[in-house]
Amino acid sequence: KQEVTQIPAALSVPEGENLVLNCSFTDSAIYNLQWFRQDPGKGLTSLLLIQSSQREQTSGRLNASLDKSSGRSTLYIAASQPGDSATYLCAVFGNYQLIWGAGTKLIIKP
Amino acid sequence: GAGVSQSPSNKVTEKGKDVELRCDPISGHTALYWYRQSLGQGLEFLIYFQGNSAPDKSGLPSDRFSAERTGGSVSTLTIQRTQQEDSAVYLCASSLGAADTQYFGPGTRLTVL
């Protein structure tokens, strides 16, 4: 059974710092891995999707990597801003469904 | 273009009543998913549609839950004889194909009193 773990559960950093969020999964038989952000009381916004054959994807200040063999993905956020404050969720897609981590709650202090 | 929409945005019901939740996916998206997020819990997969058929119903918590999709578009999730443990935010997502990026609606917050 696929299990997805995100570390840390919460992170608070000063504005301007670069940071890394971690995601691990137990079953490497995945189609892709997706990173989302969730703002309080709002829905989910897709940030990046990495296909199982890819090693990384970039969008603006965000870079996500995937190491399928070791069951790990990282989300790198450069030059963090207060607007980046949100809960970040990773999810692996396999067997027609997304299996979710519990999320990392990120607070960027001005 | 329009994103995924869900209605109602909030629903308060009494224990034992039936409720129906609606999802309008992005036009042209063949895949549609239902998830729920309970307070303090992670996201839980409920059901997946490819077109009008649901090859995987394994996530439905009990036989009180059912879902259908018509015309390859709108989907409804029905919960019969609601229980307090059904209280959660029910999220719908659609994607162009089965393994493509999923786009989420704003959710329906269901409260069962």
C-alpha cells in the first residue's frame, strides 16, 4: 500500500531564505508526482507535476525534483516571500488516484 | 476559461438526511475525481471517473456513498442517511487525461448536525 510522508510538518523561516520541503513515498510504481499548495479555507492549486520518467520540473522560483528509485521528492523554493505562506502537499499518482502526504505548513515571516 | 466549480459551497444537514453534491469539471477534461478532507485529516480519495464510467470505486467509505457522471461532464456525489462522521470538505478535481495535472474545485463544506 502506497504511503506518502512529508517532512517537516511545519516550517517557519524569514523572508528571503531559500528552503526545501521533503516528500517520500514507499512504492516506486508511480505515474507522476504532483506538488500543490492549499491556502486556508481555499481549494488546492497545482504547482508542479513531474512525470515518473523526469528528474525535475521548474516553475518560476519553484523547483521540484524526483528520485523514483529512492522514493523521494523535494520542492525547492527560492527567495521566499510572505505570499508563499500556505500548506504544501505532495501527492503521487498511481492506480488512478492521488495518494496524499499530510502536508508541510509553511510560514514566511516578513 | 472556467475552472472546476462545485455546488453548494456549504451544506448543513441533519443526521439521517440525504445530500447531493455537484461538480462541474473543466470542459474537455475526461477524468474526474472526488476526494474528501476531514478536519485535521489528510486528503482521502473517494472515486474516479474516466468519461462516464467509474473503474475504481474502492475509495467510497460505505454503501451510503454513490456517485455518477453524465454526458462525460457533470458529476454528483450522493450521501444517503448522513452521519456526523461524514462532515468534511468534499473536493472535486478534473484532468485532461487520467495521469495529467488535476485541477481542483473550491470544495463543498458538509456539516452533519
